[in-house]
Amino acid sequence: MIDAIRRDYLIAKALAYCIAAMERLPFYQRELSDQKDMQTLFDTIIIPEADREQLRKEAREKFPPEG
């Protein structure tokens, strides 16, 4: 069984990857309400802020903005 800390970390990681992937889509293809809700969940999940920043960085490296 996964402990609560690991569970929250994995959920935050999945959210970070989803948000970064959505940001790559053209604006007209984005599901903005989903993206906003995912960002709110990500920002409020109980993990250290340093971990949250690291997840954002890793996600953006895996899904860099187009251009």
C-alpha cells in the first residue's frame, strides 16, 4: 500500500505533467476549466513547496513550450 506522502507526491507529479502537456496545446484546443482546476489542485496538494517547484520544472522539461 502507498503511504499518504507518496500518494500526494504521485498525484502532484501527474498533475504537473498534465498541466505542462495542456500548455503545449494551441489555445483553442485547451480545456481551460480543466487546466484551471488541475492547477488549483496542484497548488493546494500537501507537499513541500520545493517539491512542487521541482515537479513544475521537470514537467516543463519533458513538455517544453512550442516555439
